[in-house]
Amino acid sequence: MFARNAYAVEADISSAIKVALTDPTLPLLKRNIGQVSHLLNKCTTPNEVAGVLHRVIFPQHDLSTICFSIEQELSRPCLTSWHPFPSLRDMQLLRTLNGHTAGVNGCAISPDGSYIVSASGDTTLKLWDVRTGAERLTLRGHTDRVHGCAISPDGSYIVSASYDNTLKLWDALTGVCLDTLFADGYFLACAFHPDVIRLDAVGELGIFFLQLLRSQVAATRPIPRPSSRGKELPINRPPDMGLSTAARLELASTSGMARSIEIQSEMTIGRSHECDIFLEDLAVSRLHATIHLLPDGGYELEDHRSATGTFVNGMRVTRYHLLNGDVVQIGSNQLIFRLSLL
């Protein structure tokens, strides 16, 4: 185990469970290893690994056979347990995340449940993989203890509140600090609104009501791909009878300039530059929705489990057969579906 790590051993046991479905000891052994994975990963010799495992499983009758085998391999003299350790009495404990060098003051779980972020008195934040407990990233930049943290509803951003009189915005994927807000007093906590755009922070001076400034520009990819790329059409003009356009989306930006985008057989909409229709809006998921051409010549709008939802005429939808004049709301962007006369 010391040559690999505890997470790899858990994965091996998970594979064994799929084969030996009726063996009751395997799930229990996996749970026990998960509970002390942070201790096992510190071991440097086989004897240290055996010692940790023996102390954990010795008081459990269902694992007595495994315990006896481990006991034969232990170097003597050695210390072991005769009653469950205080930290392991609660079988609801899945694992301990070990890595901070000072107390943990706050934590948050990503919307999709894939990672946890923790804020510590050691001035750092850490991102942890929920499934394995492995440390993904360490966010460094604060100069005093971090009191609180929050994750945006779409899982893209982390905000942290610190005693160093700053609030920091981080990219959840890379761990890069995107912005720092300086104040005349310390911060204690922070939270995002469901719309992703607004957030609040509380500290020595009171409550701060904040917003993430972002542009609301929509565009198609700079490199056209005829099989899936739409092309912009003149707005407020009748369609050219020579065009084969069946439908288009009209989008009005906050600057008042309207854009019209031709819809091809399938077009993706989102905040990723890889999407056919790119919406630079923090309230929009990376892959937010798709518009498909149906066999009957109609168009269907499909939401891809986006954080903030897709709305048509004010109603949240998962799949929707679009009709001429329907108003699609994605984040703070309104797109009007138009059928062209061929």
C-alpha cells in the first residue's frame, strides 16, 4: 500500500466487490481503509501499514480473520487498540482529508458533488476530490487565516474571505486567483446567489453586496464550420430568398445592438469558446443547451443540466419544441426564435 496509496487500494477493493457480490467483508474493509486513508498515506514501510490497519479493524468481529492475518506480520513489541479509536467510533465517517497545517474554518461542496473546498487558518484553501479524498489543488495568495469560502452555482468559481482584509475570486479549474477585493477590515464569510452573478460577504465593517462584472457578448466561432456553424444575418430585414435558412436566433445585447444567427442542424450554446453560440456570461454554463433540427423540420431546444436553467417564455424547460417567436432565456441573455420564409 505504501508503494501506491490508499486510494488505489480502495479502487482495487471496489473492483473485487463487483466480482464477489456476496462477500460482506469487502465493503466493510473498504470503509475502514477510507476512514484512515490519510494515515495510511503517511506510512513508509509495510509494518507501518500493517500497524495502522490492525489498530483500526482489531475491535471489529466481522474482520477478525483479516485482523489475525495482519497480526502475524506485525513486528513486536507494538501498540494496537482493544477498543475503537475515538475518531472512528462513528461509522458515518467516510474519510479524513489531511493536508492543512492549521484549523479548518469553513468548507463548501461543488454543485455536482465532485469536489470540496476548505478554508484554513494556514492562509490557504484546498480542493479535494470527493470520491478519493485526494488533494486536487492548493490556493495560495492570502496572507492571514482564511475564514470562509463559497463555490459558484455552476462550479466555475471559488470566493474566499480572509482576515487579511481581502476577498479573493479563484478559477475552480486551475486555482488561479482572478481578482482581489481589498477592504479596511477583515472578512469572515461569503456566499454566492443562485444567479451566479451576485454574491455577499460579511466582515468587520458589515455586509458587502457584490456582483461579478461580465460582458454579455454573443458570437459564433471565428473559424466557420459549415456543418455546424451558424452565420450572422442582417437584422430587421426580410430573408434573402436565395438562402436556405430555415430558422434563426435574434439576440439583443445590453448595448442595444441586435444580432441574428442562422441555425444549422445542431448548434450548441454556452460559455465555452467551443460552443457554436458563445455567450460570455457567468450565469451561463460551459455547455448550457443545444438546438436540434427534428425530422419533421421543427427545432428542439435541450438543456444540458445547466446550473441556472434554460427558460422559454418564462418557463423552465429540459426539452422544448420551439415555435416562431418563442423567447429563450439563458443566463441574462434573451434569444428570440424566428422561422424564416423559404
